[in-house]
Amino acid sequence: MHSSFRTFIVLLAFAGVTETLNHQKQIDVVNQCQHGIRVGYQTNGNRHSRTFSVRPNSDSHRLIVDSEWAGRIWARPSCGSRRCGSVAGATSPASLAEFKMTGANGVDYYDVSFVDGYNLPIRIAPTVVSGLDHLDSNDLMHCQPTVCKSLPVCPVDLRYQDSKGKFVACRSACSRYQDDAYCCTGEFSTPETCSTNHYANAIKNACPNSYSYAYDDQTSVYVCKARHYTVTFCPQED
């Protein structure tokens, strides 16, 4: 085989790898909790979720997702049951990291959401490479971390307990009361008719950058254009 042909084959293979990487994004899930966690993630529109374990004290696991992936990531303390990492929300609440990669205008959208309840402090941060596909803006919601390090105090009526009676998470007012005003459904299904409430206000006061109810977009959704993000549970630093 001639050396020039070998070089061509190597370049062709490299181009293929580069093209594949251009259609993928990386999300590192880091556990800074003092206990192990079971992490779940789910693609929007898919009924099934996948889970993996991450050990405590800054252990991590890397997810490779499609460049147009849209979905959610959550975690719960490790347990002996496979259901401890099942779908987040409703009767089994969890703090959410939500993503819509390559959305409108070709940018990524990400947010920390407590709309379905919450259980662990959480942080999302993009890795921004200077001069490479990031947004040049002074807006604090462009390519910046969004974090809630100290969870809001859970109202007594929203406290979710496990089978042993231990408080493990805070439910949403929607899942607790099934009220259209809390759920932004029925006659309250538009941004004009659904507004914040005292439960959502408590979340917003404690974690100003987190989603507190369904239409809390303006102060909760961050945008960037990056190939790598880090989701940290129990973050120790901003």
C-alpha cells in the first residue's frame, strides 16, 4: 500500500470520527454528595428511562448524547431497589436538569427545574472554549452556570416520605393537590392565565435561577452553544 494512500485512509477515518463528534454532546454527571446516588436520564417523548450509579465525593459518569438531544437528568440516594432511579416527578419527586440541545437559533437551552418537586441541590454548567461556538454576550443567562445549592424549606403538606416514614423529597403543589391553577392546565394552560403561587414563590426566593412553575421561563432558562456540560448534584462550589 502506497504511503499516500495510507495517509488518505487515515484522514478519511479521522474525518469520520470528527463528523461523529460534531453530532454528539457530552454531559458529565458529578456526585459531590456524601452518599452514593442513582442517576436517571430520559429523552423527551420516551416513556423509558435509563439509570446508572455514581459514587460519592466527586465521582462522575459521562453521558454521550445526540447534538439535538432533549431530555432530563435527576438523581436519588442509592438504594437497594431498581425503582429508586425510576422516572422523576409526580409521586416520586426529584430535582431536574433539563436540556434542549440545538434548539431555536441553533443554541442549547438548559435549566434547573423544581416544577415537579425537588430532592437534591443541583448545578448545571457549560464548558465554554474561548472563540469556539459560544455566545458572546454580557447577559448573565448566556453560557453561565445555573445552580441551587440550598434547597427551599419544604412545606409540611408537600413533604414526601419513603416506606419507612423518612422525609426524602418535596412534592410539587400540582402533584399534591391536582389543581389546574398549580398545574397550569385547563383554564390556566397559557402564560397569560397561569401565574406564580405561594409555593412557587418560596422556591424562587431560595433559588432565584430555578424553574418554580410551568411558565417561569424568563428567569430560569439559560442558553449557550457548547459541546460539553456538567451536571453536579450537591454542588460544593458555584
